[in-house]
Amino acid sequence: MPETLTREQLLEDIEGQTVGQWLLDAAAEQPDDVALRWKDGDAWQQWSWAQVLDRASRIAGTFRSWGIEPGDSVALFLRNRPEFHVADLGGLLCRAKTVSIYNSSAPEQVEYLLGHMEAKAVICDDVEFLERLLKVRGQLPDLEHVVVVDDPEDLRPDDVLSFASLLEGDPVDVESAVAASQPDDVVTLIYTSGTTGQPKGVMLDHTNICAAGQATFGLLREEDRTGQRMVSYLPMAHIAERMVSHYGWLRQRHVVTTCPDPTALLPYMVAVRPQVLFGPPRVFEKLRSGILAAVAAKGGDSAEKFEQALQVGQKVAALEADDQPVPPELAAMHQQVDAVAFAPLRTMVGLDEMRMAFTGAAPLPGFVFDFMRGIGVPFSEIYGMSENTGGMTWDPYRVKRRAVGRALPGTEVVLAEDGEVLCRGPIVTRGYYKDPERTAEAFDDDGWLHTGDIGEFDDEGYLSIVDRKKELIITAGGKNVSPANIEAMLKSLPLVGQACVIGDDRPFLTALLVLDPDAAPGWALDKGIEDRSLAALAEDPMVLEEIDRGVREVIKGFNNVEQIKKWTVLGDDWVPDSAQLTATMKLKRRGVHATYSDQIEALYDS
């Protein structure tokens, strides 16, 4: 696909395409090929494309018998598991909207989301998920059907159905069902994380999804496009996971292994040896920390030798990314260090067959980019949001440090006068479901999506994101400061897992630091510290001294206004989908400020 592809050419390329057609074609052309895999106890199970289509068509038949009609909503309250895929496609074959909600949603959040989307049916993961739903079922007048997947002790009420019962219906005529789909049918709603106010339901139709699929996956080399192994582990309520391992799975006919618990990603990677991996930056930060800890555990001069090898790897990666020849002497040196230092580590964490790893959804620290490419992982950064179906800029191969690529084919990306990134094209949603007021706030009359991010272009059209427009700190002295850049450098410290910079309308900047739950205990063990709980380590003099030394070194690279004057170490672990982090590990600043208001005030009072 040429990089100069216009909007009209992109629309011409996807004319007649629908998501359902991708499923139909995969099942017709590769019926016996493995489509989905999952772990059941100690055994691996799988479905072929023909089996996926059969189950989806039977679920669609059951939905139709319930009166599910085009435009209706079916909610999926599920972990990352194979049943999600066939249930989603069952709704698709009815021309319904199938909508995922986050696993951690509290009863009141479930009530809002299902009420807002007017869900007629909901499928719950297990009895615990079901209990959260049942607490608010009485406030959901549109909800007619409730299903639970895992109920080994048969605890569900009589009016709650088993997932197995969905497969007992007569299958729909899938060719007729797919033919009935219209390009402007809303396929799903992606609810934003709701860090400010109630979540907004981003409407995505077949045109949005097919355009995004063509523009994004069309950038790949032929050998990387189809049949790749993937681990799907993030919530399907997030646009990145849904686009990569559900819609991308259908279009590219990948082999997806579902992982129901994101914290189990590493053992799944070791077992699956994925060839494609998407993850928010924190996933790769933790991989880096784990690898460095393993190197340090060898003792002696292992860490020093590894750093020297890493410098060689980074030089070669930079040349290759810029399509420059690697000098023979450097190539020979790299071949040696890769075989001795990097290849065994890639094998240890399941990266040894990786063809394409990419990150997005939050700012990427430069040191993570350098590290992943330095150890020989093909690594890139994509930029986008739910409102533009996942990605608006990406270069999977010719990458640049701290850049998120060029505009996708058929997509316009420009900067407003104040530097805000604007996007327009077939990948951009028509707006927020039942929310014209907030739609008008985000989209102007000329069709531009206002992202809220501040960006910069280089002379080759590569975009770099400076910060969130609304997250820029304005100090009491009137200075604008980007907290993300400072936080990224603070998180480069081995013992620091998360950081939040404070300073809006304050006389100076401070920071809340959270210990890395993997690296900090390992460091403490090496130092002979007995109590290695995070709470104890946050008060341990040796830990505090090490962090103080690191912070003082890091802040030397910033000007006086940007320098952290005070900081405190917290004994908590910030986990995804919490008051502090979104499901994809973006910082929830308002949640952090509310939770730690006393600690913040103490930094300024003392």
C-alpha cells in the first residue's frame, strides 16, 4: 500500500468489506487451520476456523430466537477467553452491537454501562462476575437475558442461562447474515476509561474497522501478514486488544492464544513463542526489569558485560532501522554478542521467534525502546485512540526513537495552532453513542478529531507526542511543564515501577514514587534486607538512599523549573484497572491525587 494513499483510495480498497466477510472467508479458505487456542488446566485446547464459524452461527441463532435485532446491544462481561470471540461474532451475525466491559467493573459501573448501551443480553465470565451483575439487574429494564460461562457448581439462578445453551440453537445462514450487513452498521462500542466523568461509548462501524485493518496491516511485509502466533491477554474492552487480536485476528487469520490473566503473560509467552506482541509500555518495562534482574543475579561482571553488548546491539538496530549498511566489523561483533548474550535471554522470556512487537496506549520511555531493539526484538511504537479505531500513525520497520511513526495511509494527521494533534479519515468514529454534547467537543465541523495530545513533526513526517494537553502542569509561577517526560526518566531507575509528578499551581515539582514489585525485592535480597515487602522497603534506609541517589542523578538533565525538589516513596503496588492506573496502565492522575492527597500535602508543608 503506498504511503500517499488518499482517503478515497482507502475507501475504494475496502469497498464491500465487512468484518463478517473476514470470518466467512477464513472459514471457507482455511477451515481446518487453528484459529484459537487456550489452556484448560494443564492441557491445551483449540478451535479451527470452521469450528469458530459454527459456534458463532449457533450463538447468532439463539440471539435471534431471543429477539435480538439489528442495532441492539449485547454486553460481554468476560475475561480474555475463547468464548468472547464466538459470542462477539454471534452478535455480529445479528447486526447487533457487541460491547465488552472491563473485568474489574464494580456493580454501579456495570449498571451505568449496560443501562447506557441498553443491553438486551449479557454474558458473564463466572459466578463472581454474575454476582456483580445481579446486584443491579433490577435497575436494568432493557436487560432480558443473562448468561454465565463458568458455573461448575450450578449456582446460577433459574433465570440465568449457561453458555452451553447458546450453542443448542439452530445456526443462522451465515452467508445471508453477512450479506445483510451494512458498512455503516455499528459493530461495537468502545467505552473510554472514564478518568474524567462517565465513560463515553465510541461508535465503530464496519467502515471504521475495515479501513483501520487495511491501513494498519497493509503496512506489513508479506511474510508478517498472516498466520502469526499471538497471545491475547489485555481486556477486550480496550481498543488496542480488540483491534489487534480480534479484528486483526479475523483479517490476518492469526493463531490467537487467549490468556485470561494479564499477570500470567510471561509463562504464556514462554509456552506459545509468539511472533506478534502488542503491549502498553509497562509490559515492556517489566520485561526489561526482569531481564536485567536475571543478568544481575549472575554476579561478577555480568551486568557490565551485558551493558557493553547492549551498546553494540543498539548501534546495529539504529543502522538497520534507518536502512543503513552495518559495517562488517560491527556486524561480526554483533553476531557474537547476540549469540552469547541476547539469544538466550530472548528464549528465556519467549521472544526468540518474535517478528513484530509494538507498543502504544501510553508514553514510551526512550530507554525501553533502546533496550528492546538493542536485544534484537523488532520493536516499534504506534499512536492512536479509541476514537480513530486504534492507530493513526505507525511505521513498523523504519522506526525512530521517541517517534510514533507517520500517518497511516488514507489518514490525515495535522497539528493545530497550539500543537494539538488532529486526525481525519475513514478510521475516525462518527462520535459518542447518545452523547452529542461530548461529540461536539471532540470533533469539529470539518471532521477533525481533536485528540487532546500535543505533538511535533520532524522533516520526514514522523510524529512525536509531547504530552497530553490537559496534563501539562502549570506551576504557580506560570511555567508549563510536561510531567510525562520527567516520569519516564524516574521510571528508568531500577527500583522505581511507577511515578507521578505533582506541581499544578504549586511553587515547585514533587513526585510520588512506587517501587517496582519485581525488581525491588530482588535488589533487597541481594543487599541482605530481611523484610522485602513493598511497605517495608518503602521505609528502608538502604532503599531510600539508593532511590535518592538515582533521582538526584536523573533530574540533572532537566532545567530548574522541571527538576523534582521533593519526593516520597510509597509502599503500595499500583495495579492495572485501579484508582491509579487504567486497564492498559495509563496513569489516572485524578485518582492518584485523591488517594494520596495527604502525602502530597506533606511534601509541600514540610
